[in-house]
Amino acid sequence: MIRSWALCLSLVMAAALAIAAAPAGATPLFKATAYPAKLKTAGEPQVFRTPSSAFKCSTMGLSGTLKASSSTLTLSPGSPSCTFWDAPMTVKTNGCTFQVHLEKPDEVLARFDGSLDLLCPEGKSLEFISFFTQGCSWTYVEKTGLSRVTLENKPINTPDVVYLYFEVTGLKLTEKGKNSTCGEGTLTNGILEGVIGLQAETEKGVPQDFWVE
């Protein structure tokens, strides 16, 4: 029990020190031990919700490259694995990416506040298609300045990683369906919820530290 309390305390103190290290008013930055840093994700499922439906992605296969310390990070979906009512879905990423922006430290939670952009090539969108029953589809279009995203350093891991907590509202999409399991129409209140861990490697695939400060 004593060891458990000491471990939790050390984690909180490390996160607080990282926040305190940033100059007052300075925008936090994503940092790695060496650049370019190859980033990949692991973590809990992400859930996309609308007022009438929800589907889950066990992974979005997000990855990216950090070429230098930056307040912005672009993550590209790889091969998402998503289900609707436990039935596999078809996902068409169409070149769309997620861009995470660091904004300010949250000293109360010992985390960092950020925002999210969904960016797509002109005329393209992020598509999720289900063939469960008579079929449903969700087509997400580009939208910037979405909130809320919070980020937390996890120095307890080896190497250090960053956790992203998504409580994002305001996604813009078109929902289509021919049954009662999904809705129909153009929406501006889509939700994305979930947690992912961001891990970094060198160009040679060697794990390295990755953090925010």
C-alpha cells in the first residue's frame, strides 16, 4: 500500500514539475529525445456518438512524425478497426488527418489543454460504413477548433509517453440509415470520446521518451 501511494505521488509530482517548467504564458510543446520522432498510438477504444447512434473503434491506427519540438501534432489514421452493434465496419480515411494543438497548462489537473482539427483534402471526408441490418453510414467533414482535448505526461512508463483524453464535441457529419439503429441528416453535434497513448521511436525503431512541457 505504501509503495502504491508513493508511486501515485511521484507520478503527480512529475506531471506538475513539467507544467511548472514552462514559462508563464508560454504555449506548451510536444518534445522527444531525438528527432525526427516516429509516433504511434495505443490505448482504449474511441467512441463516436450522435444523438441517435454510436459506434466504437478499438483502434484508429494513428501515427505521425515529430520533426522538431512543436505545439502542433498531425496524426494520420492507418487501418481503423471499428464496429457498430459488434458488426465490423468499413472505414475510408480518404487522406483525412487529425491535428492536435497544445494551448495551455491545466495546473489544477496537472495536465495540458488542447484542441483538435479534422482536416481532409478538398472534396474528401472521413467515412464510416456499417452493413448491419439495412446499413448506416457516418460521413465526417473537415472541422477545426474542436474541443475538448487534454494531455497528460506518463513518466512512470518506460519510455515516457503522453496520454490524450478526447471529450470532443461539435463534429460535423452526415448520418444516413434505413432503419431505427441510426439517424438521418446533417449534424453539427457529433461527439468523439476516448483515450490514446502516444509512444515515440527513433528512425531506427528504438523506443524513446516523448513528453509535453
